[in-house]
Amino acid sequence: MIWENWDDLFVVYQPSSAETHVFNETTGSILECLGESALSADELKNQTEAALGVSQSELDDTDFAFALQRLEELGLIERLDDPSAAQ
């Protein structure tokens, strides 16, 4: 992926599909956190909240789940049964 960050917008070019996506700060932060290592959903939510500078549990669970689902549908992330198996 090739991406640029402008304030609270993330523009991501996906070479495998030749598509460009525009994401909000939350979804962009999720991608950044996953770029470092595979994480469980709980770990990812905690790291995303830290990256956004919000307190733990402040990020709405429904919004977070929707962002993960959308990223998975676009083929930008892949859900693993055991994140430690990918490391």
C-alpha cells in the first residue's frame, strides 16, 4: 500500500486492486497499528485509542467493528484466528 496522511484524512492506494481509498483518522490509525504487527481485536482497539490520543474505551465499539469490517471487505486487512501465528 502507498499512503499519505493529511491532518485527519488518510489516502491509501492499493496496488493489488488499483483502487484509491480515503479514510478518516480512526480507520487510518487502525491501518498504521496493524502495519507494525498482527494484533487481537482488543489489542488493536487499545493501540488505536492510544494513537488517537483518547482514553481506553472511548472509541465506540460499533464504529471500530465497522471500520475493521470495511477494511477486511476491501482486502486491506485479513482476520487471523491466532494473531501470534503471523509473527
